[in-house]
Amino acid sequence: MEDTNQHYSCSRGNVGLLQRNPRVILCGEVFVVIVSQNILYPQNVQVDVVNTNFTLRWSWGSENDFSVTFSDFGKEETTDWKELSGCQNVTVTECDFSSAMTAYLDSYNVRIRAERGEEKSLWSTISFIPDLIAKIGPPGVQLESIDGVVKINISPPEENQNRKMWRNDKRFTYNAMFWENSSNTEPKSKTINRRDTIYDLAPKTTYCLKVQARIISERKVGSFSPVYCIKTTDKAWNVLPYPMNVEVHALNMKFLLSWDNQYDQNVSFTVQYLSGYLKRLPEDYSDKWITVSGCENITTTQCDFSSDIVISGIYFLRVQAMNGYNKSRWSNEIKVDPYEIGPPSVTVSSSKDSLRIHLTPPGESENKSMSEFYDLSYRVLYWKNSSDTEVKNFFKLL
């Protein structure tokens, strides 16, 4: 067997011979290193990306051979190979090359080989685009227990970092898993905002929670945060109960909020609303709630808030009960998504062999026609008034 570790000069006569030999690598204009078949090349090479943290991992068949080191080189599609900082002459089967990555939408190639002295293994190469394979790291979580509820404050992944894989924090949605800290309790899942509240918890009870970030449009699901636990406070006996069973009844652009009358004393109510987009912003929105017109200090258990709602956007509403200076905490917030379309108005006239149908768009009688907000089409069902007649239908565009 010929010596596979010798060096050949790069004379004109030797270059052709060496280039035909699959065990050699041309390494400049001075000499050629012949690759050793005695060293296994790295296998199962993988790139793991979490946020802007890049780790190269591989397996190697002779992991007990401590005389072997590994070196990595990387390049973009249109550049030459460069040494990866942090991945030269390493003795373990992984390395961090985060500092070498700056353009996360570009395509990269990374190659790695094993080295023992002058002997070099074959290269193992992997290609990747950081933005496509990146995973979302865990968000930051802060909890506060107050008035029998748990308030949550979420910090998006990579907050306060100069280098970011996810530059638009508003794309994130958050999923929380929470459970009572006992052995027989099943975790519950809840989609939450950056600032949110978990209601209907037992007093003086420890609850645990973990949160993950998601980007729905890219089908990316991040890793969970560490588990945080907090004990709820007791409900004070002299505090006015907060309104319960708050519900929204919506049809076209008419919106009615109702709640239970659970009070033995004379109380009044105030209703407030919040534009939904504020919950996706990092700023505190606690002073952005607006009192609904005509629903301040009312004595009925319902509120018509149609005049405060426009078609675009999501809203949150809450109710507070008051008896003199004694006030309840605010009720559980309820989400309003104004997209409930009611039926049109229909008038029918007939002639000898036809029906004339006149359709009025939903909401027009309340001077808020849904045709102002949507391109409506209508489906009309008609049939002969007998038991064995097939129902027919046609579509009408207006």
C-alpha cells in the first residue's frame, strides 16, 4: 500500500496525476496534502440554530482517540472558504460559530474534517439558510399575583439584543401552559398576549406556568421558557364581587354587552374597551382603556357599545361594579371580533311565470350596511310549496 501521508511538489508533471487521485486535496501552489484513509471523516453533521446562536454538531466513530482534532470552514455561495472562528482544532464533537454568521437570509456551506498531525480526513459538508432552519428561543416571563388573579408580562425572544433573527417582535404570538401545582392536575393551554391576566383561579393556591413564542405565518413553534410558579392571593371578604358571565351579543354592527346581576345591594357599573393592537405592543396599556359612551355609572346589566366600534380591528371589554366608594376589581376581559353578519332583508313579488326578489344588505336598517365593509354575495333557496319538491338555489352577486 502506498504512503498516503507524503507530500508532492506541485510541478506541472505531478498536478495531473494528483488531480486524478480522489484521495488528494490541492492546498495551494506550493504542495499537496494527500488525504489519509486511516482517519474517519465526521458523519451526521448538523447545524442547530436557536435565535442567533449557531452550533455545529457531528458524530465520529473513534471518539476515544484524543489525538484527533476537528476544524471547520464556511462560506457563502459566492465567496471562498474561510475558517470558522471557534471551530478550529476542537477536541469535542460540537462547536459554536455564532460570531461568523451575520446575514441570516443567505445560503451557507460549512465543511468539517478530522485531523491527526499531518493526516487529514475527507471533508463532510452541509448547506443551510439560517432563516429557514432557525428555531425560536424561549421568551422572558414575569408573574404577579394580585386580587386572586395572576398577571403575566412577556418579553419576546432576543429582547434587548443587538443581533436578532426575528426583527419584528409583533409577529409573535404566545402560548401558555399552566397548571395547579399538584400531582393530579392536567395542564391547560391558553393563547396569551404580551401583557395578560389569568382569571378564575383558586385562592391561596400555587400555580405553575411556562410560555412559548410562535410565528403562525411561518409555522414556527419556539421552545418553552423555564417553569415559573406563583401562589394566588386570598379574596378579601369586604371587597365587592366583580361582574360575572360577561358576554357579547353581536349582529352586523350592533353590539350589546351583558353580565349577571349577582348583587343584593344597589350597585352601578362602568364599561371600558381597549383596542386589541395595544396588547401586542411592549408598552404598558393600563392607562389606554376608554370608557364606553353611555355606559358609565349605569344601573342596568347591559351596555350597547355599537357607537364605539368600527369594523377594522379587535377589541377587549371589561366591567367594574361600584357601590359608593367600594369598587370591585375589573371583570374578566372579553374579546370582541366584529365579523358577525346577519341575514339580509328580503321582499318578493311574482308574475305569471317568475319571482322578483329584492335583497337589502344586512345592517342597512340601522344605517350601518355591511355592504360598506364587505363585497357581499347572496345565496337564495327556493322551492315549490309541496312535500315532494326539490329545493333549488342560485347565487346572486351585488
